[in-house]
Amino acid sequence: MATQLYPSKDILYSPQATWFGDEVSPMLGWYHPAKLRDAGGSRQCGVVLCPPFGHEYMVSYLAYKHLANQLARAGFDVFFFDYGNTGDAADADVVPDRISQWQENIRQAAAQLRQMAGVQHIALFGLRLGGLLAASVAQDIDARAMLLMAPVISGRAYAREMLVLRNMSSINRVSDLALDTEPHSEHKSQRDSQRNLQHSVAHAVTDDELTGYEFSAITRSSLGKLDLLKMPVPAMPVFIQTRDDISGQEAKLANAWHHHDHALHLSDMPGYAAMMTEDAHDTVVPMAIWESMQSWLSRYFPLVSIDSSAYPLTRDVAGIAFNGHVITEELLEFEGMFGIVSHQAGADPKALPTVILCNIGANHHVGNHRLYVTLARTLACHGFHVLRFDKSGIGYSKATPDDRENDVHAASGVDDVSSAMYFMQGKYHSPSFVLAGLCSGAYLSYMAALNDERVSGLVLMNQLTYRWQEGDTIDARRKNTIKSSHFYLHAIAKIDTWKRIFKGQVDLRQITGNMLRRIGKRVRTRWQLLVVNLMHNNFFLGRVARNFRNMEARGTELLLIYDASDTAVDVMTEQLGRHASLLGRSERIRLEIFNGADHTFTPRWAQGALADLISKHLHKRFNAAAADAAK
């Protein structure tokens, strides 16, 4: 039974999301209160978790949550947060130097934790860039301990490394090819303007971005001034965890700091590489390292008894300035899942459908390169209520029914989307819904919409599969996946491609086999189109094409978006015919293809163009529908 001293664990000890910081540019943080009953008391020490940057932030997000839980169970109060202009935080464009901004954000997070938990001491944890930033402000916040995992030693070297990564990226090579060479004409029919590919103008990646994130010259210059080896030796206990994929400079840093009177522990436990993977789906939480860090930190902050534990107030609503508008964002939880609703203050939730954004793979609700944050706020500027949420097993939401995390294609995902719609109906009286997603998010949106008449619109971006069977795995799909035919037709003309073939660096057998299968499937779809046109009967269509036709027939708006070189184009062609010709002629079907955007729309120009395209299309279609209904 819950007591006055120890209220219900479910209420008191659950991580709580809260907005904090400046009113005009708030940040989102997760407060993990110390689990007093489990630990046997409080350590009167709060730990601020400083995240890394960009892709490293995305793939380590789950691991950070587990570290916070590990520390909270041991009696530490923990705060994990997003820097300004990252994650769910607001964009503060008045601060061009992100390094000084993020240093101030750490100070604000430490002050927030002191206020919420009433702790006497603060410790800092940082991974990669988070470690460098944490060390740079440790003295400012009077930190009493520091834990660094594979910290960036030299900001200058890190900036150079990131620029090399950017220059090596394939997105820097802008394609000038298109799938449809027919010139666009203002005199085309309305059907053609909806169906034929309207190729976005390709843009080069700017010097001020890195894999989809802002990385300006001012930020790089400020970063170059930070160097752990040149900083004063910390007057506090320090735990340094090395990386196990390449030889780093952690040992050199430990030697430079060892002469100080305070304890320094250098750990070479494995686990870094398994956590920092290319895809969040593959990340492995380094629990052994987290347990080692918790055990080490506990030695310096013994447990003390406290008489009571008052639960702090959290801030659930924030006003966020975005593109000249003020967007209200509300934190919410339903059936154990976390989400954020974006809308303009005073916007009528019953006037337009509510848009629900479904997770991209195992990435939490901000989306790759913050794509979903940008999309949600852009749509909110057009009058929509938008929910970006984490389905079961992702981010801070509950685990799947079989107690799994990062299960991208879990069957429970369809039920989660349905629960999200019921919740939005109850809280905001949403009249209908537009489901949107990229890659696996598109698959989940498609599956949830099949038999749910509440879905009045679908936005599917680079959908790679239309059917996921029991026993399928992402790894197996990857091994059998090749790039788009468009990509290979372009690559075959390059001398570098032939050099790689002769060196045995290209699996020509797999590519040839898959290309032949693609040709066979395309022949089949052409035969289906011929028979359907002759017989005027959908019976001869494949299952996927029939599903889309049925949804269109019930009035569902369909917006299909692809990158020209993505495999998803060929997958779509195999199921729906070239230019989705098997779907027939309807104003409710629109197909758009980008050039040079890549699978997750990494370039910042592509993110902006995508958000602009989707918001304007939905605004036009559903405002027109509302006007027709009012007549």
C-alpha cells in the first residue's frame, strides 16, 4: 500500500517530461526522481545528462533513458534534456553560436534539477560532444563529479572530423536525373498535374549543415576553442569511459588529469560501439557500463534518510515561436505512451483533421534530423492539430506487449495508432485523421488506415514495405535490398562503378538477381493495368493496389512522396505500377518525387521543401473539402 512517506511508485517515480528554461525558447527535459524506496533513501545528488549532437543523439537516446533509470534506482535525481535548437526544444535563431547557447542550457538544466529535486550536489554526465560541453561548464555550476563517455577531446579536431563526414556523404552529390523526362506544361490535365512526377529542384548541401543539422561557421569556430587537454584539471572525481571501436585519446586525457588530488577512474569496458550504431534499431544499451558508472558515483554520495518527498510541479504547455507564429505544444501521455500536440492558440480542432506522425524506425518522435518537429510546427501554422508520439517500445513510451524495445514493425503498432486517434477524439474532438510517416512510419500509417474510416488522409514517404510477416527481420530485409533502378542506371555510366566491380567490391550477383525480379514484377503490373482497363474490374489488381483503391473510394486523400534514387520508388512501382498507374485517375491521389533528398530527407532544403509541400497540400485539400461540406 502507498504511504504518506512513500506515495504510489507509479505516480512518484515515473519519469516526467517538462518544459523549462526561457518562456520564448523553452527546452524539453525528462526528470527521473530518485526511487527512494528502492534505494533506501536519497543521495542528495542530482545528475544532469548532457546529450551528444546530431546522429549520435538519436542512436543514444534509448541508452540515455536507461542510464537515467539506473541512477534513479540507486537514489540519484536525474535530468535528461534537449539543448535549444535540438530535439523538441524551441529554435532560438537570435543565438548564432550554438556552443555558447548549449553551455548556457546545461547551466539552466542544473538549476532546474536543483529546484525540482532540492538536491545539495550536482554531477554531470556527457557522451561525445556532451562530454566536452559538460566539462566546459562544470566549474560554473559547482559540479561535484563528472562522468565522460568517449568525450570529444578537441573541439577543433571534432569539427574537422564532422566536415570530412559531410563531404563524404552521398547527399552532397546532387543528381540531375529524373524518372520522367516529359516537360511539365501548364496545359496538362488536372489528372496529370496530380499524378505525374513534379520533381523538386535539387539543391546542394550548404556549408552550414551537417547530416541534416545546423552546423554553422560560427558554431564551428566557437567549438574549436574548446579542448579538454587545455582546460583546468577538474577539482572533482572523474569517470572516463573509453570507446572500443577505434583508439581514442581518453588515456591521454586521464594521464593529463591524474596528477590532481581527486580520484580519476579510466574504464575500458566494451559497449560503446554496440550503442553508437548507424541505425537506432540496432543500438545495444551498455548496461554493464551504466552499472559500473552508478556504482562508482554512489561511493561519493552516500544514502541519507529523508522524511518526505514532495513531487515537483511540471510545465506541460509551452508557447514556441516558429516562422512568425506562436505554436502551443502540449505534453501528454495516454495508455503508457508519450506524445506532443502542436497547434496554434485558438485553432479549432474540429475544423480540420488531426495529423498523427508515426515513428521513423526506432527513432523517437522528433524524427531523423528533427524532421517531425519541423513538420508538426509547419502544419500547426496552417491550422492543424498535430500529434507526434512514440508507439510502444520507442522513446519514453511503454514496452510492447511482449516486453520489447525498438521493435520497429511490432503488430501492436497499429493498435497504438488507433489508441492515439481515440485519445485525440476524446481530448480535442478531432473529426478525422491524417496519418503520416516515413519508411516504417509510412508502413504503420498504411496498415492503420486500411480498415479505419476515421482516416481521411494518408501521407506516405519512402515506404519500403507493404507487408510484414511473422519472422521477418530488418537485417534480412537489408541483405536482400538494393538501391533503386534509377540509381543503378545512373551509376553504371560511371568509371568508378566499374572499378569497384572489377575489385569485387560490388555484389553483382545479388544486384542482378534482384533487378531481374523487379523486371518480372513490373511486367506483372503492366499486365494488371491492361486487364483492369479492359475489364473495368479491380479484381485483377494485386492486394496492395486494391487496398489503395478501396481507401480512395471511401474518400481518403493519398499523398505518396519519394526520393528518386530510393529503393522505395521501385517497391511502389512493383505494387502500384509506374507513376502509380494502377490506382487510376483521381484527384484524391497525388505522387511527388524529389531529387537528391535521400531516404530520410537529410538535406535541410529537402526538409523545408517537404514540410512546405505536405502542409500546403493538406491545407488546400481539406479546407476545400470543408468548404464543399458547408454548402
